[in-house]
Amino acid sequence: MARPQRTIAPGLWHHVTHRGAAGRPIFPTPEDRLDFLDVLGHCDGRFGLQTHAASLLETSYHLLVFDAAGQLGRAMRHLNGVYTQNANRRHATEGAIFRGRYHSRVVQDEAWLLPLVRHIHMSAVVAELARDPAAYPWSSHGHYLAAEPPAWLHTETLSAHASAASVTLDAYVRAPAPAAERAALASRSATLGDAPPGSPVAASQGALPDSPPAAPGRTVSTALIIEAVATHYAVAKARVTVRHRGMANPARSAALLLAVDLSKDPLATSARRFDLSAQSLASLASRQRKHLDGDSQLAKDVAAIRATLEAS
């Protein structure tokens, strides 16, 4: 079954959650939670992923993050992967700790930021792990009440949102949430709110999928893939829909082929654009080059895309 696409681009807010494999605890000890928060802090400096709210429960976690550099995918792989390695080493275990891939949704309207903080900070109370949000040590709520937040947490933005609403963050979190808000936040939707025109979300609609659907012979919209490589040609509005046949992951394969075939920059630049190492990009491009030979449909597609870009 095809997995849903993610919208990942610089300047987006995300609500990220993940659960333990087979419902098992993911933080067996306080040391595990401290290590997770330490790795989370590293994601800020290394990937530009800023954490504004967090709650580490027993079998899941919630994060509200601002993806300043468009590196959410890499940051989450680092966070979950390094934490898993460290936890397995500490407990002399092996294997996956988390169930599948993480879930994320884009916060398209910043009016949802405060409701999300309430949802995250009250999660321990809802799970009956604490009677008061400030009393739960593994939530960011108590840090918002402290004089100095920890290095992994950013508190200025959401505190400012609360001030603009003429309420303290603590009072907002403790106030009962409307039923419609609770229903929306409890859903597994991919987005929250409508994207205002001109916002980073609106500009990134249809961005490169984190895991493209496998549908050979299906028409795949590559608007944002084209836009990514089109920056090399100073064409910001290129939009092309192409058909790729016989490819296991058509959108991803198209992106890789186009990055190698059209990019004027070094290979590493294109690799970063598509969230892959330069070695991985070179290897996959080499294996897929045969699809560009002769009179293949893909070769015709790439030629048509190039002509569109150069004519724009």
C-alpha cells in the first residue's frame, strides 16, 4: 500500500508523533528520556529543527517543531536512529524501538500553535501519568514556567503568541479545549488549518514526498520536483506533469534523474536537495541511467521537461 506524502520545506511548523513497536515502552528509564532530549537538542544545531513543545509519554512522544532548514526527514531519522542505538546499547537489546515511520502534520495556520501546545502539554494528564501538566517532568510545560528553559527547547515564540492572546501559556493550557479542537487534534490528518496565500506552506504544496507512492504507469505530479531543479535555471514557476512507466518509485526516480541530468551544481548540492548522501545519489543515478537510453518513455519525458525549463 502506498504511503502518504509529506510536505517538507524550510519555514514550516510540524506536529510530530511516534509510537513504540508493538505498543512497548520507548522510554524504560529516566536516563532514556534524558538521552532522547539530548539527541533532540542536537537536531537544532545540526538540522535547524527547533523544538517548541514536547511530551515524552510511556509508549509515544509528541513534538511541536519548527523546521527552519527544511530538514525534518533527516532530523527525525537522526533522532530516532541515534536514540535507538543508544537505548539498545544501554539495555543490551537489539532491534527496532519505534513502530514504522513517524507521523507528522503541517501546521498551515499559526492559529493552531497554541491549541497544539495545550494538546501536547495535557497529554500526560490525559494518559493519567500526572494530575497536573506542570508536575509531569517529561513535558515541556514546566520549562515554560521556569526562569531558564533547557537548551533543547525554544519558548519565546509560543510565549509571545500567548501574550498576544492576552493570556499566560499556563492558563491557556489549563483551560478546557473546545470539542471541535479536541477532535481535530486527535485525528491523523496531514495538515492543520488552511495555508494563507504566500505562506511557506502554500509555496511548498506538493513538495518532494518523503516516501513516494509506488504506482507504475500512474500519472505523477512532479511540479515541486521540477521547481527544485528549475532553480538552477532561475525558473521558479515551472510546472510539468509527466508519466513514468516501469519505475518502482516514479516520483523519487524522476527527481534523482533530473537532479543529475540538469543540475549545474556539484553532486553534493543536489544530494542535499533530495535529502540523500552524494554517494547514494550517484549510485542510484548510475543504476537508473539505463532508463534514459534509447527511445524510452522516460528519456522522452526528461527531454520534454528540459525543453520546458529552458523555454520558460
